[in-house]
Amino acid sequence: MSIAQYQAEPILSVRHDLGEGIRWDGDRDEIYWTDVFTGTFFRAAENGHGLTEPQATQLTPPLTALSPIAGRRGWVAALCQGIAFVPAPGTVVVAGMPEAASLGSVRMNDGACDPAGRFWAGSMSYRSEPGAGSLYCLDLDGQVRRVLGGLTISNGLGWSPDGRVMYHADSGPGTLSRMDFDVDSGAVRNRTTILKLPPDDGVPDGLCVDAEGCLWVAIWGGHQVRRYDPDGRLLAVVNVPARQVSCCALSASGTLFVTTARNGLPPHELEHDKAAGRLFAAAVGVPGRPADPYRGAVGEPTWSKEDLNRHG
């Protein structure tokens, strides 16, 4: 079977330190993403195979992932050491701070909502220590529970179109796993590794699942996004002229949008990786699926961004 090849091109002028968490919001018909360590949240509309000038909102760093809240103007976010609601700019409702006991050594990482509307988010230590990361779920009752422990860099999350399979990347060991998923309860079982890349290829980072049920996986350190079938067979490669490819999202038009990072690259590498931190796009011809919104309970606004900064 031949492997389809695509080329991603840079779009927009903004250059991120650590671009992440890119998603397609179907209700607003927007693409949104974050710059983790500046705490900036970006939103933009499609413009051909590119985007309009993004609207930027300053939130609390590190800001690693967001999902829209169904039926309201607000967001649920993975940030600092926990999960919080952002019903309006400058206002934060903390749902839980499960990594507060780490005293600042562990932060949240990638996150997304499942088809029932629960928000899932992982964590990692700043030193990427093996076993220090976890995967958490914000349930529909507004409570946060720990689902998986012993992870290193809990990363990309996605679900099959029928909701029966959950995918999860751990960038520490460079693995992509699939689990049986119960939409009604949010329970996972039968976790199985379907992909482990050779070290020289890079590691799986953020991901999205397309309308055909295949996975598009950002390859951190590999200059690529790769499309795999649900069993981990390679179908397509999108070449990206930046090494640290962090996340990807597919819109209804079949355009793949890709975030990258310059964070951690030494000066001599930045001289060669001149597009590091840019946003990229490629026309791949496969429609995406919109990000599922959070459909659970939301508390009353009681915390400001300043409160959260002091807590974190």
C-alpha cells in the first residue's frame, strides 16, 4: 500500500514558544489553540486553506488545552496544576487541582472532551520524569478523578467516531495506545499499545481523529504529522518544516492545521529551524470531526486569574 505524502506550509505571522492544543470548534466554526507558557488562547476562522488574523486572549500559564462549554460562552481548560472553567476572560472557576501536591514540579498537559462531554486532561513533570504523569477526567458532575497513573508525558487524546475506542499518547516512552471506552460511564479497559516509534523518528504528541476514524498524530522531533488507521498502520505523512510538531486539527474542509514549538531548542538549532513555533496548514482532503464540548456541571465564578496564579 502506498503512503500518501503532503506538504504543510506556514500560515500567519505569529510565532509561538510552545503552540499546543489545536482544535476545530464546529459550533463557532473556528480553529483554536494555545501558546502554553505565555498562557495565550488564540481563535481564528478559516480563510481558504489558511486562517484569518487570530483573536488572542491572555489567560493563566501554563495553559495547555481547552474545550468549549456546551450552550454557553465559556471554556474548560487544563492549566497550571489542574482543571478550571473560564466562563469569561479574567474569571476562573477551579474544578480541581489534582497536581497541587507536587508543589509546582508537575503541570497539566494535553486535554480534550469525550463524546459524552467529559473533559480529560493529562499531566507531566517539568523534568519529564518517568511515572510522574497521570490522566484525569472531569466528570459530568463536575468532579475530577484520576484514571491512569504511572505515565510520563500524558499527551494526545481522541475517540473513534462511534465513541467505543479511546486513544492516548504518552510521549515519554513514545507510545500510542487504544482502550475500550464506555461512553455512558467513562470507564476505560483493555489498554493496548498500537504504536511505538523508533527513537530517531520522534514521539507521538497531540492527535485528532478524522471522519473516517483514522488518527492524525503530531510527531514531536520528527518534522511530521502521520495518519494511521485504528490498528496503527501508516497511511499518510504530512511533512512539516519545523522539528517540534506538537498538535494537529482537521476542519470540515479537509485542511489540517498544525502547531509547532521553539521551546527548548538551543540557539544553534533555532538558526536552522527558522519556522519553529509557526502554525502550518496542509490540504489533505479528509474532513475532520469537531471538538466535543463539555456538557457537565459548572460551578459559580469564585476565583480570579490572580487567585489561580497564587495557588499554582
